[in-house]
Amino acid sequence: MPWGFFPRAPGAAGLKCVAAALLWLSAPLPAARAQESGTALRALESAAERYREVNAVCADFEQAIEVRLLGRRVESAGRVCQRRPNLFSMRFSDPEGDMVISDGRHFWVYYPSIDEEQVMRHAAADSPGRHDFFREFLEDPAGKYSAEDAGTGSVGGRECRIVSLTPTAGAAYRRARLWLDAADHLVRRLELHEESGNVRTVTLSNLDLSPEPDPGLFTFEVPDGARVTGPPPSALPGAGAAYGARGPRPSPFRPPPARR
């Protein structure tokens, strides 16, 4: 450094200021940030504890997907149910007939609004958060995410704590936000920022924590004439000749077409 860069050499007071600045820069996470993280984790754990108390939950849902590459917003609606430990049903009323079902072993994805002859099947253990958001976000949340407090908001007139989540392990999304009811700790809304760049928002209403879901909700039957993409037919009970390769297929997580 050229001599003369400083008008004069720093005195003792100046050296103390420099030392204090360096100490501040090397300090650990500020107390305020740590407190916010603790608040977020407590809210998330309260929701997880509430979830552990129930055997099944059902709710109406409205879903909106911002398809960034196409500049489109796709909206849909229906009813979602989950029974512990791994049964899940997401049946659409708009588009009517579309569904995502977990029978405990497999996820079945059927979008007749896109192609009534195609069924997609995936192992239930593969990224349940793409569909079964109850399990994804409320089972061992502290072990899966780093959480930050994102303030408060309102969903359907209910005051909520907003928690921002970043997965600490591999996930099908980059980050997520949950709106947790401040009074009863239920998830009222979730927002997923997916790897594709899409932003998926699901808003829940009419939550029922003591339903008796019809077992048929969690059963999927391959429609006559439909073909299943996924593992070989030998691993697909009941599919038989319905399985077949038909060339490129839409992603199982492609949003249904807009009907509004």
C-alpha cells in the first residue's frame, strides 16, 4: 500500500475502534437473528406436535401454480385427506377427476384432464413433499430444515405465523413457506419454490382433525385402457397388460390445465 494512503497513522483510540470493528465482524449469529430462528422452530414444532395428536386430517384446498417459464397461473381446487402413517388422497373437483393417491406403497398420479390414458406411479418414499405435505413438513421438521421467522399474515381471517424453510438435505424444492395458525397451530397455507422455477401455493380451509375417511379414498384402480409409466409390470400388482411404453410423457407433477 503506498505510503500516504492514510493522512496519519492511527493512534491508540483508532486502533481500539479497528479492533472493535473486527471483533463485531467475527461475532457469532446476532442474538436477534437467533431469537427469530428459535421463534420459527417453536412455531413449527407446535404444528408438528398438533399433527402427532391426530390420526387423520382432511381439508378443502385451493392450489395456484405460477409457471414462470410460460408466464401462466394455473388454478385448481378439491379435497385432500391424509391418514397416518402414509395414506394420502388429493382429489380435484377442478379439474374434475384429477387425483393423486398414496396407498401406502405407491403414489398414483392420474390427470385425465391432460391424458385420460396415462397413469403415473412412483414409490411412496420418493419425495413425499411433492404431494403429501403433511408428512413432509410436520414429521421431524427440526431435522429436515433450517427455519426463519417471516413475520405474520392472515389466511381466511385467521392470524398466522409465517415460517420460511430451507431444506437441509435433498428435496424437490429449493425453499418453502408455511402459514401456521397462531391459535390452533394448524397449517393454513404452504408455498413451495420448486426446482423447476414454479411456485406452488396451497391454501387449506374447512380442516377436519377427526374425520373417518372412507378407505376407498386411498385406493386407486387403473382405468380400463390406461397405461402405467413407472417400474416394470412385474412390480405393479394388478396392472398386467395395462403397462406399456408410449413415448415421452408429461411430468407427474405437471399442473393440470386451467379451467377458470
